[in-house]
Amino acid sequence: MQVFASAEAQADPLALLSAEMHEVDRVIAHRLQSEVALINQISGYIVHAGGKRFRPKLLLLFANALGDPGHHRHTLAAVVEFIHTATLLHDDVVDESALRRGKQTANALFGNAASVLVGDFLYSRAFQMMVSVNRMRVLEILAEATNVIAEGEVLQLLNVHDPDTTVERYLQVIRFKTAKLFEASARLGAILSDAPSDIEEHCADYGRAMGTAFQLIDDVLDYEGDAEVLGKNVGDDLREGKPTLPILLAMERSQPAEREILRNAVLNGEVERLSEVIRIVRSSGALEATRE
Ligand code: GRG
């Protein structure tokens, strides 16, 4: 079977995407609604806090490119954004983060309990919506993806404060916690288009590679000044004791004295010598190596 993109999608995929994202935002606003005012307040706050909507866009790009004939893609695009947002709410509680998307986190504003519970609301609302699409394969993909995301977070817990962790373990964490939802989003675009399995696998591979690169860049930005633009503070991961790829590569490349400073930074989390750590990571060439 050959897969054809619609003439519209071939002509200008990005223009089509921006029009479609209005529709996705409409679905998001509609499906956020709850009878409980506090849920509306918190979910409205986080969903409209300026997220980039990467995962819905990825799903729509593949659905359009492969000629999805139906109308479920807007629902599923909203579903992947809800799942993503639920994970962010939970993650900010786990990490005790104060900033997200350049604004105060929901946990900082509304407290941990409300944040976790609204995350549960968004996740279960996403579940209702995916069931309404009435395709078992869609359910399988999203159920597996959320399962793997949660596993990734638990694996990360095991990595935190462990300076002896390996690059392989770090890569597994980011494939699980970040790349899996990118992979699922791209794959769903193919599934909605009834693409043959080899095309579906190519889409999934692309999504996984993009998600992995995305998280690597996110981690690199932790050591660079412009991270503040993204609402992160330089050194956030380090303060949480997360040994990310730049740190692991810098350790491999450093002399014993500098390696000891990096090890202590990961072990203790609270980084008194942050500027020194940043200098070591930068001068080791680890950031450039991460980009490769
Ligand atoms: C609720 C199913 C469920 C699981 C909870 C806490 C947790 C398990 C998972 C957290 C996973 C996580 C936070 C991964 C990091 C993903 C990441 C790179 C987030 C930032 O993505 P952007 O930049 O965010 O796309 P915006 O703000 O643009 O939406």
C-alpha cells in the first residue's frame, strides 16, 4: 500500500498545522472543564501557561503527511497534551520545582496535594477522551507510553545522587520519561492514517529520536545562560542531584580534582560551587560532545 499526503498538507504543512492547532486548543479548553472550580483554576493555569504543544504538533504533522481521513486527530492531539501536562504537574511536585514555563509552578501556587490531584484529573480525562476514539490500538499505544513514562521517572529516582551512574542508564531514563511520548505521538499520526506497519515504525523512530534530542538539549540548557528564557534556572538539574549527560561526559574528561568537584555536586545536590561546576562542564567540551 502506498501512503499519500493530502494536497493541502503537501502544499504548506506548517500553515495547515497552525490552523489545526486552533482546533486542538478549542478541544483542550472544552475538555478541561470540570464541575469543581479548583480543578478549572489549576488545570486552566497550567494548560494555558505557554507550553509549546510539541507533542500535538508532531501527531498532526504525521497525520496530515500520511493523509489521515478522519477527525479523531484533534481529540488525540489534546490527549497527548493532557498526558504531558499531567506528568509536568507530578514532576514539579517530585522535584519541588518553583518555576515552570517562566512562571510559578502549580505546586508553588496551589500546593502539592492539589497539583497531584489535578494531574490525576488530567490523566483520567485524557483516558476518557482516548476511549471515545474507540480504537484498541490507540489505547494500547497510550497506555504503554504512560506506563513507560512513569517507569522512566522511577529509574531517574535511582539515578539521582548517583555519580557512578552510566551514560546508558541516563539515556534509558530520557528515552522512557521524555522520548516515549514523542514516539507515541508520531506513531498515532501514522495509526490514524492506517499507514502500513513499516511506515508506522519509521514515524515512531523519528518521534523517539526527536524526543531524545529534545531532552538532551533541555539538559544542556541547564548549563547555559539562556536557560532562564525557558523558565529554568541554570543548575536546576544539578541542584536536584541529577547526573545528566553533560555532567557524565565532563566527569569522563576531567582530571581527578575536577572530577571530585563534579561527583560532590551530584552526591550533595545543594551546589555551593555551582559556577565552578559550570566552568568545568564548559571547559571539558562536554556540551559540544552532547550535541554530537
Ligand atoms: C501522570 C502518567 C503520569 C506519570 C507521572 C512525574 C512523571 C510520572 C513523569 C514526568 C516526566 C517528565 C517531566 C519528563 C520531562 C519531559 C519534558 C522535557 C518536559 C518539558 O517539555 P516541553 O519543553 O514543555 O515540551 P512545554 O512547557 O513546552 O509544554
